[in-house]
Amino acid sequence: MLGEILLTRESQAAEVRVIDSKKSKREVSIKATGKLKNNVDVNIIVTYWNNCISHDVLYGEGQGITITSNDNNNNTWKNGFYLPCIIILQIIICERI
């Protein structure tokens, strides 16, 4: 359903590496644990890179693995994305509250 919470994250560790400082290009790796909406434990590992392609838009590409505890079902994904920079600021602000 639209607006339904699918995952509740319980912990997260992130590492950031600068790839190209002139282009503000960086790589981010995240390891997180959480629970899916059906109360199944999940481990998530994600790596993506992003950079500003204009003063208000980020472009990035990433891939990740999701492992559930009930049947060790592994799901993988790979994707590219465009985000308005204001969304990134909102995420950073929300993470710090």
C-alpha cells in the first residue's frame, strides 16, 4: 500500500570515501539491520556513489544485498537515481534529530 512502512531500521554503520573532490563525487557504503513489516529480521548491505550534476540535483548509482533471517533469502538490486539536493538535506537533518 502507498505510504505503508515496509522496513524499520534498527542500526546502521556507514563509510564515506571521496572519489573526486573537484566533482564532489563520493562513495557511500552502508550496513544496516532492521525488521520487515512482517516482523522478519533483515540485514542490508549497500554501496553507492553520487555527485552533484547541477547546483540542486544529485545523480548516483548503487547496488545492494538484502538478507532475511527466516530463510536466508538473498535479494540483490542495482539502480541509478536522480535526487533534488533538498531531499538529501532533509534526510541529513532527520537523521540527526
